[in-house]
Amino acid sequence: MADMSVSRSVVQPGAREKAIQMTSGSINERFVVSRRRTGLGDCLWSLAAAWRFAKQTGRTLVIDWRGSCYLDEPFTNAFPVFFEPVEDIAGVRVICDDDLNRRSFPGPFFPAWWNKPAIDCVYRPDEQIFRERDELDQLFRSKKDSDATTVVCDACLMWRCDQEAEREIFRSIKPRPEIRARIDAVYREHFEPYSVIGIHVRHGNGEDIMGHAPYWADTERALRQVCIAIHNAKALPHAKPVRAFLCTDSALVLEEISKRFPDVFVIPKLFQAPQAGPLHNAALGAEGGFSALTEMYLLARCDTVIRFPPTSAFTRYARLFAPRVIEFDLNNPSELVLIEDNWQELVAP
């Protein structure tokens, strides 16, 4: 979903040629700023695209997740709230701390919009965000560098990098220790004795779900499709007793799936009121992000993962690392697609 907000970027629009104050780095250093405020799946996938470009062009990668939808603190960088600090990702220098409010980065900038005076950057409409996404897409596809000193990636960049770039991000960044401890505790108690079928159902709960909408054109049909996928997954060969694990952003989906599969396992969490929007909401506080990461990483440790819809970035980690994945065909949502031996090894969080 596109985001519109007051510009609080690490990049300070206007007066770009003034002295740059940084705690480290050369005056000739060039940057890629990965700036996202959306769900963690989008943030991580877009980060992978920005990292790939930084790797190809010898730039420093800046992870700027201020204004995150998971926090009510607009000047706090959400990355170190949820992940351990990292200084390097496969040879790319990384800046990801909470000192971004005291940093500025040199122009000229790409996309060109970021060269405008600050007063003109207060409001950034959807059309501008989509335009920048397309400009960045063209730049990345060209395999060429930009003349700009700082490239600002402030748009959804899903599908704008290869899978190895995504895997590198998941190998290189780790959730904070307290989140990893939560993941490991749930895994030991509820996953180790079973062959687990992970089920992710992205509903939106009243949000504009954009590319996911075709899958929810008929709610009853969508729920039937998910149930068929669960039955099919249970019928596959399994090494241990089977257990189903459900992750969803909708209390309605939880209620309906639980009726049909009473033994389904869920991690308790708070939901928004019906039709009140997604779980990535500052009203739920940082706990919403902790809960999301717990489910995201546990889905990747399942034996089989059902992705509905497969357009959701939340299950991208599971798509890359789970040994068996069931998806719904993008051109025919009623058709199931089984993907096996997806990746030889899961990198533990």
C-alpha cells in the first residue's frame, strides 16, 4: 500500500550542497537509502533490492525505517527496534542506527524529486511514490549506476531484485535476542514434535489490499480455497504427526478456519476491530512488530507453507526457505501450485 506522510527522511531535501556531518565515512562516499514505513515483509524485500544496487555500485546502504507503521515514535528508526545492529552485509557498509536524525547525506539525489526545496517535500502523493518506484525499477534493470551521490529508495521494491539478494538479507540480519528467544520457545514446544503446516492468510481487514484483491473477490470462495489447500497439505507425506499453524491479520479468518479445523494452532495476539485495517498499526505498539516477526520466522521453519495470497510479502521468507510451499496460481487463484525442495537449508533466526 502506498504511503503518504510528512517527509522526515534521513535525506534533508533542499540546500543539498551544505557541509555533510557524519560520524564516519569519506567525503566521497555514496549512498543508497532504503526508506520504508510499511509492513516488515515489504521493508525486507525492498531492503534486498536496495542492497543489491548498493553492492553493484559500491555504495553505502542506509536503512531508514523512521515513521514505521509499527511505532508511534516518528523519529525512531524501527530497524534497530526489531533487528540487531549490522555494520556490513556481504561487503556492503551499512548504516542502520538510531542516529539518523543527526545525519544528513549529500546531493545530488535520485530520483530527482528529492532535490526540491524542503517546503515542497512536505506532501508526497501516491502518484509521486509510484513514479519513483518506476524510476528506480528502470535504474535497477539497466544494471548501470546513477550520477547522483545519494539514491533514495522510498517506494515498494518487491520483485526488483534476484532471490539470492533476498536470501542474503535474511542470512545477514537477525531479529533482536528477545525476539529470537520467543521464536525458539514456541518452536521447541509446538513445532519440534510435529510436521507443521504453516498457513498464512492475508485478509487486509478493511485495508486497501491492492494486488491481493482478486483473491478476495468472493470471501466464501477464498476461505474454501484455503481449506482445500489445508486438506491437500495434510494428505501429503509427512515424517511426524501433522500440526497446522495459522497466521492471519483477521479475527474473522481465524474464527472461520478454527471452526473447520478445531486443532489449528495460533499464537495469541491482538487483532484490530473488524474492517479497522491491518495489524501493522502504531496503535498496537512495538509488540505488533514483535508478533509479526515471530510468525514470519516460524512460518519459514514449517515443513509445508500455504501462502494466501502468494502476493503477500509477509511470507517471502518462508517462500525462499521452507522445503515445501503451496501457492495459488496468480492467473487462476482457484488452482493450487506445489513447490518442493525450495531451498536446501533454512537459516535459523
